[in-house]
Amino acid sequence: MITIDRRAPEALHRQIYDAFRTAIVDGGLRSGQRVPSTRVLASELGVSRFPVLNAYAQLLAEGYLESRVGSGTVVSSSLPDQAMPADAAGARFAVVPSGPRPVAQRAPTLPLRSPWFQGFGAFRVGQVAFDHFPHSVWLNLTTRRCRMMDDRAAIYGDQLGSKALRETIAMYLRTARSLRCEADQIMIVSGSQQALSVTARVLFDPGNRVWMEEPGYSLAREVFLQAGCHVIPVPVDEDGLDVATGIARCRKARAAFVTPSHQFPLGATMSASRRLQLLDWSASAGSWIIEDDYDSEYRYESLPIASLQGLDVNSRVLYVGTFSKVVFPSLRLGYVVIPPDLVDRFIATRRSNDLGPATFLQEVLADFIGGGHFARHIRRMRVLYRERRSVLVECIQKELGSVVEVLGDEAGMHVVVTLPKWSHDVEIARRAATQGLMIWPLSFSYMGTPSRQGFILGFGGTSTTEIPPAVRRLRKLITGK
């Protein structure tokens, strides 16, 4: 954790002080954690005790360290305001110059150990109807691929991914999603989260500004913040991202992240006029658009909406897709469609990270799609999820119709229910988890102060027989009746 550079202009005690302070502020050292004695640390660093004593004295005086009888020196249990322990990472604040005046930016981190993220239960977001997956078909294709393995299967594959899968995806995207793409523009990744991570590494430098839907997909926001970007929250309405507000807040943003086919979480579809406004802004500002098309296959009141990328004539849109919702999440396969002039940069970035994805399951998936099983599975799931969605909406209206509002029920695998302003969705969600309801608090999707309280209810993995009693349990949690 601590290194000494004798050629640096900073004094030795200052280097030691800075290393400890940074570790405490970043959460590398936690409250109550014991630090080495001055004698031991001086010996390990190869310096006299005086620089260490001076550094410790400063840290003690400023309240970063404290002495405890019988325990030596430990990280203070009451840190000064500058310090932020890791368990407070959900309330980070930074100043973002996103308009005529600085705006306080809050970066809530969705707690991965929260109960609604653990185990199975009714309404868990992202849970699919795996019991309706064609297991026997998948098993047969996997077995056949095993028998076909040869020496070539043991070496590194193409860093863009399996050519067979990329060609299959390109054909599917051109016909089903109206994309402009070829197989050589597609990179296979381990899900949309890795697609966003690689994209951020390619496109962004620290300090770049990125538009983000408000409310929006919190895990994408975390990727951009970890890349050092300033995230500009841009409101959404029934037409999707409010492009005019985005331009007013930051015309020269480096990129915009959008979910135009089915806005996450509120479910709006971006109107044609907004799509054209967004593309015009991107072309004039020289900015990029990251289109996350996470569940566009499931639309119940109309045909699937054509992609934003298909309207782009300037190659400014990067299109992210995933098989987590249409096959199963643990497959961990997704893809990003890259503008032609960025392909080499993506390959170089991927090479520095993992040398390319594992190929075996890619070949199985290519067979699954190429054999027509994928299209048949989507058709069956669309009927099943439409039924589950209808039952869920009917039950909510029956049990909670006067209390909540249902949003985003025309597509996808989740709906949003909004609560009265005085409600506390996080508190209710924690109590719901003890009753087998894995409901995601809507407030975590906001970067600033949430304007709505409510829940994101996934229905993909909850059967029609499970939905009514689950909604009744939810009603009791919300109303107490």
C-alpha cells in the first residue's frame, strides 16, 4: 500500500501521510483496522522512524488514526468529512459543471448485497422463465459441439468472437432490428455490462461528460463514473430522453446513453422526432450514442420497434445487445455493434483485457440461432410473458388500483408501479424480501433526488399462479391491509 520514492520532491513523511490518507478515504483501510507500529513500518520501508513518527502524528492530529490502549494505532472510528468509508459509497457527491451553475451529482451505488438481489422470488428483475427453455434442444446442440471439438478448439479464438455467431447475429439484427451492420463490426462480450465497460474504455477520458437517462440504468451509470466521466442526468418523459434539456445542460457531451426501444426503468418508447433530434445532436456535436437494446424482442401491443442505430447515417451509434433476457442470464453472452472506424480500437482494448471470449458456448448459440430454435423460443416466450404481464397488471389494478400507478406495461419483462410521495420504497423492499418478494426500489434508478417512489417488478420468472398471492402480499406491505 505504501511506497517510497526517494527521488520525489515530497518529503518522506509526506509520502507516508498521503498514502495512508488516500487508503482511508478510498476505503482500502476501514474503521478499527490496525496499522503497523512505527518501528515495523520504518523497517519495512527502509527508512528511519522519524518520517513515520511525523506522518503518524499528523494522521492522529487530523483524526484519521487513533491510539487505543492495548490495540496500538488503528483507523479512526469517526473519520473527518473528507474521508468516505467504502460502505458510504452509495452517497458520493461530486461537482458537475453541467449548465450555467455547478450541479451536485449523487452517484448511488445499487447495493449488490441487498436482499432483492439475492436468491429467487416473485418479481425479481431479470429473472426468466427458464422452465420453458428448450433444454433438450440445447443439450443436443451442446453434445454435438463436444463431439466436433478438435485441436483448433483449444487455441485462442478471434478477439471479436466466433465468426459463425457474429455472422448469425448480423443477419438477425439486419432483418429483425433494422440495423446497418456486418459481422466484422460485431464484438462478442460476456453480457451487456462488459460491452459498456469496453465501450467506456474506448470512448472516454476522465472528465468527459455523458448524458444519462433520469431515471436510468444504474449499473451503466456506475461504469461511466468509474471511467472518470461526469454524468449529466437528462429527464425522460412519455417520448423518451428529453434531447432539448440535454442540449441545454451540456451541448458538448462526449456521449449519450439511451434505452430507446424500452426505456429502463419507466418503459417509454423514444418517439421518432426525439430519435432524429438525438441523431442530429450527435452529428453536429461530434458525440457518440450508446444504444442499449436489452429486451426489445418482447413487445406486446405492436411489432418490435426498429433500432436507433438503423437510422444513423453518420456511424455515431454503438449498439449493445444481450442474450440474458432471451436465452438465460448465466449464459453471459452479449454483443456490441461497433462503428467501422472504431473496430480496431475495440480490438486493442479487448486484447489488453482478456484476449477474447471463450468460444465453445458461442458455437452452441450460433447453432441454436441458425437452426431456428432461437426464433421459435422468442415467439413462445412472447406469448407466455404477455399472459404474465396481463395477469400482473390486472392483479395490481384490483388490489392497489387506487394507491399505485402502473407504467411501462407495453413491452419488456418488467413493469413499474409508483407509490405516493410519502412512501419509502427501500424500506418496503427490504421487508418484502423477507416474504419472498424481490422488488427493486425505483429510487435507486435516480441520480439526483428521486421524484418518484415505487418498484420495478419483473414478471418473467413469476408464473400466473404465483402472481395473485404475491400481489396481495405486496398490498399488505404498502397499505398495511
